[in-house]
Amino acid sequence: MNSLWHGFADMGAVERDGAFVVARGEGSYIFDQAGNRYLDATAGLWFTNIGHGRGEIADAVAAQLRTIAHYSNFGDITEPATQELAERLAAMAPVSGSKIFFTSGGSDSVETATKLARRYWHELGRPGKTIVVGRRMGYHGMHVAGTALAGIPVNREGYGDMMPEARTVEWNDAKALLALIEEVGAERIAAFFCEPVIGAGGVHPPPAGYLAEVRRVCRDNNILFVADEVVTGFGRIGGAWFASSRFDLAPDLMTTAKGLTSGYLPMGAVFIAPHIAEPFFAGGIWWRHGYTYGGHAGAAAALANLDVIEREGLLDAALHLESGLHERLSVLADHPRVAEVRSGLGAVAAIQLVAPAEAPPMVKALRAQGISSRAVGQGALQVSPPFIMTDDQVGELVAGFTRALG
């Protein structure tokens, strides 16, 4: 019997078949306990942007832990590494003058943005603006707000009505957001949450012009625009630190995590535009919200991670992967078991299978070919490799998918 309860798993199947134990990682590869090597097609869970086994990250964390492992950043307390990271992130923010609120991960970041959006309107004397809006197929983490916001109904099954004021609109049509505004009234809507590229819902890049249009709709109707960049942030969009920068979205709030540390330590951050922060920084308001490990001194891992990305030009490498994956994976679209290949924006892609039920067994078939992937959305296979993946390794990835498909 296994004592570990896995996330997003049929534990009966895990008990029957056993776990896939990843023992170590090196570059774009992971290894199981028997020493078998697998090309990591998913960068862990969208996060190992700089690749596995980076000793300098471990050294930076070890040095920090020997100084102060963590204390807190409640009240007026902080640590030097946390302060330094906040200033560095603010300097790269899509909106100049942004404030940085640290969290333990992406779900925390979404929960934080949800509460802050509603509290912001309360402080402006508009407490009726409480509705938060997500999109069909969108994924916003696993806290109550994120689960309710997300457009993945199966993730809400069995929990009852978690957050009645969360609404969902169609993912690819700005008119759907306009229709909701007309139905309930802009005076009741606090924020619209938007993944620039839908991730766990199946990797769906936005239609041309969609992001600019929904941003305009939010601005015109006095609704906060929240860019959920937990997946796309810190380079995965390709060519820029954030999709919000690449597409000039100027978000009111931006949620991040994963690539902030490349997964070497759990950490997230919410970027808060200055006009949103202003009522709270003016004095006299306590925002009673925070996390024990928000602003952890493990910020040293994030600082070292950002150093690697800058020094090795990995933003450009991710842009190279964007075109490489799009070109090389496109051949799989002709396979009879493949419905389509979604790629072309960022270092992300998905191979959509004709029969969604084939996705879980296909994950195991890929492992037999030395490829580690996972099922996302409705029968798609995820591709989101480390930015250091070479052209030869992309070829190896495509060859492994081709063999697994048969």
C-alpha cells in the first residue's frame, strides 16, 4: 500500500500500477529509480524553465538557509533577499511602478488577486462590485476562488456551490464578456481573469486580437483585468518576461508562480499596478491577508533563477522553441489518431487526440519511448519543455511521439 495521496489522480489505478518515481533530473532529462532516461516534455509542471540540476540554484538556497531560512513578511518585517527580489520584479513589471505581493504558489496568487480586486472596489466606495469572471477551459489553481473561476466543470464536481459570484464566459470571443456585462451590469463585476494562453485546460492560444479586445472591454467598463501568467510568466511566452509585456496588456493585477523559481522552491508573486495599490499605501488601511511563506527568504532561488535566464538568453531561447515546436510538431497533425496540434505562441503546445480516452494510456506509451508528458484538457498531451531544450532534443521529442502514436 502507498501512503502518498497523489494530486489529480485515480488512486486506485496508482495502487494497482504503481507510481512513476522521478529520482533525479539533468538539463532537459529526468531519470527514474532504475536509471532510465526520459526527455522532460513538460518541464515538471510548466515550471522548470532553466532545466534540471542547476547547482548554482542549490548553492544560492543553501547560502541563504545558513543565514536565515525564513522569518515572515507580516507587518513591517522582511528579509534582504525578499526585498531585493521585489525590487527586481518591479523593474521588469509590465506596468511601471507595480507593487509585488509574494505568495507560496499559483493558487495562492489567484486567491490573492480575487480578494484584492474585491477589496479594492470596497475601498473606492463600490462594494457591490464582487463578481469575478473566468473563461471556459481556463484554469486558475485549486483554492476556492480559483476552482470556482476556472472553466473546467469536472474540477468543481462534488464540492457544492463554492463561490456563487464567480461566472464563466466563452474562452475565445470578447462578445461573450460583453454579453455578461450587459446581463449583470458592469457595476457588479470586479474583475476578469484571463490566461494569455490557456494552459491546463488544453493549451489554447488566443485568437488573433482577442487579448487586446478583452483588455479594451475591461477598461471601457471599469472592470479590473487580471492576467493569470502562472504558466506564461518568466519567459514561457517567448521573447519577453510576460505575455502582458509582449501584448501590451497593462494588467491591473498579474498572477505568477512556476517560472519565478523554475520550481526549485515553491513561490509565487502578484504584480499590482500602482493605481490598485494606492488606496492601501496611502495609510490607515489594513489588508488582512498574507501567507506564512509568502516572501520566503528562498527568494534567493528566484534571484539565481532570473540570473540564469538573463545570462543565458533564455527568453530568446523560448522564442526559438516557439517556432521550433510549431514547425516540428505540425507533422503529427496528419496522424489518424491526432485531431490537431495546438502551438505557435510561446514554448507550449498540445497534441489533441481524436479519442480523449486514449490520453492517459498514451502518457504511459510515451514513457516507453523515453518521453515524459501528461494529459491536459479533454484528451490532449502537453508539451512545455525547459527553455534549454535543443533542436536535436525537439527532434527526439517528435520521434518519441511518432513511435508512441504508432
